[in-house]
Amino acid sequence: MAEHTIGWDKSLNGKVAVVTGAARGIGRAVALAFAQSGAHVVGMDICATVDPRSGVEPATPVDLETTGTLVREAGATWKGIILDQRDLPKLRKAAAEIEEEFGHIDILFANAGIQSFHALLEMEDPDWNITIDVNLTGTANAVRAFGPAMVRQGNGRIIMTTSTQGRHGTLNGSAYSASKWGIIGLMKSAAMELGRKGITVNCLVPGLIDTPLTRHEERYEQALQVAGRTPTGDVKTDEETAKKLLQGKSPLGVPWIDPAEMAPVVVFLASDAARMVSGATFDVTGGDSANNI
């Protein structure tokens, strides 16, 4: 993981930050950056298989505890919670417990999400429903659960993770693109509703990040198919071919972006420096945004 500790200026000192999907990837990187910026961190993750047909290796309780260890080593308070964000009552219960324990909730980084690939006309109902329920409904649930605490105190920062694939179509990824496009609409509507309550709402738009969500055969196959290539079924071979294709496509020549590259933008959006920033999307895509209209 790349390090971006230079310049962390304790801009979040004393804040309480909730991070969903905190067990690894972007969630872990941002949780650590929050800690290095002086915040107390509550990390949530389902830590279990969400979509049994996906090729993604699920996060585990050990992964979440590893994030907690890194946060504590940075000198911050940590609380880890294993929870499915599709369960709104449990989210609301967790929010009440966090507010009682810490006294306030200042930041929500609604980051948890899944991805899988299925041709639209061939997918089964669960292929669509699981992706929409986790990514779009789950993100809305997080806002509905943690937003009221921010309203009560008259200030807060909400940052949602969408995707560059929510900016354009995705071959065999209609459910994912639809869910991530929907998050942008959710963010803009929430920004309108919550702005007068002292709460800003924005989106992080990551590119292709170096996480388990992107580093598996199903994703390599998809990258090859986009380029008109035929996957071999051999993970190492397809990974190497996909790497060359993605590297050639990227304006910055980066096939997969380190999750830590997301942290500076999220810390900024969570800070007082971004108090006049709301309803906006912030792309960190290695230049892939140049392909968007």
C-alpha cells in the first residue's frame, strides 16, 4: 500500500468517522488516513460471502481486525463492527450505539460494495438484486442510519464511493454500472436535502483499484472481452494479458491504482476545508476519466 502520511495535518482531530467496507481495499486505506488525520474510526464490514456466484474472495473478520490494528498503531481509537449494510435496523442500532459511545458522528464514508459480471439477457434475478441491494440500497441505508446524528448536531460530512463504471456502460456489468450511476443520483439528491442541515454530501469516483474486487479471473476475463480477446481460463496468463491491456489504455500507464491513492481526496472532503463542497464527484481514475463524455 502506498504511503501518503506526508501532509496529514490532523485536520480531522477529534472527529468520529464511520467507514463501511473497512476490512480491506479503499475502506482500509481511508480508515488509516482518517486515523492519521486525528479521527476516531469505526469500521464496518460484512466479512462474509455476499454473492456466491461472484469470483471475488470475501473479506474476513481477520481482515477487519487488521484494519483495526493499523488504525490503533496510528494512535487512533478503533471500533470494528461486522454488519450487513442491507439490514437497515441493524445499521440504525449500530449508529445509536456509536453516538452513545463517542458522543457524536461527524463523517460517513459509505464505501462498501460488490461487483460481478453477467450478460443482461442471461442473468438470473439474484445477479441483479444482490448488486443493487448491496451497492445502491446499502449505501442509502448507511446515509439513512447515520445522517440523523449529523442533523442533530448541525454538521457532518458524507462521502459515497461510486465508480468510473458508474460514468459509462460496462460490458456484462449492467447491474454494477446501474448501481454506481444510481449512487451519483443518490448523492446529489442527499446534498440538496441535507445542505441546510450543515451536512455536505459528495462522491469519490475510483478507477480500477488494486483490490480483491478487481484481481480475480472473472475480472480479467471481462477486461479481455472488452478488448476483443478470448480468455484462456488460466489465471496467471489472463492476469498478465489484462495488465498489459489496462496499462496501455490508462493515460497514466497504470493498470491498477493503489487504494491509498484515494485517501487524500476523501480526507479533504471530510475536512473543514471542503465545507463549501457538496453535490460533487471527485475522480481518482489514473486518467480514465478522460474517456468520459
